[in-house]
Amino acid sequence: MKALVAKTTLVALKDLKCNRLEDDYVEHPEDRKYQALEKELLKDGLLNPVVVRKSDMLVITGNQRCWFAKKNGYTHISVTYEK
């Protein structure tokens, strides 16, 4: 039996296109959805890769995880490419 291995790629945050990665992005203090996610990520870590469109490196899902990564000093993040 083969082990299940996720097919992910490690990508530099600077190479991704996501509004939350822009230098002028400001976190909204009332963003309860993000605050709940941040609490979970601080406890468990980044368990799921973000989904990226390979042609232009646009983040399709995982904008909040990208923001968490940038905010917490990550330089790279695991991605899977949109099918």
C-alpha cells in the first residue's frame, strides 16, 4: 500500500497575488472570521495548502492563511495548483 502524500509546492509569499499580501493591506479589527482562524492556526499551524492559479499565481482560496503567514513572519507557504 502506498502512503498518501499531498502534492504541494512551497512558494515564496512574495510571488503570490493576494490583496492581503499587499504592503498597504490593513487588517480590519472587527474581522471575527479571521480572528477565529488566526486562533486556530496559532494552535495547530498551517495544515492546509492554499490553492493558486498557476498561470498568474493568484490565490484562489487561502487569502486569510496568506495574511496569517505574512503577519507571523513566514516567507514561504505550501500551495496546490488549481485544476
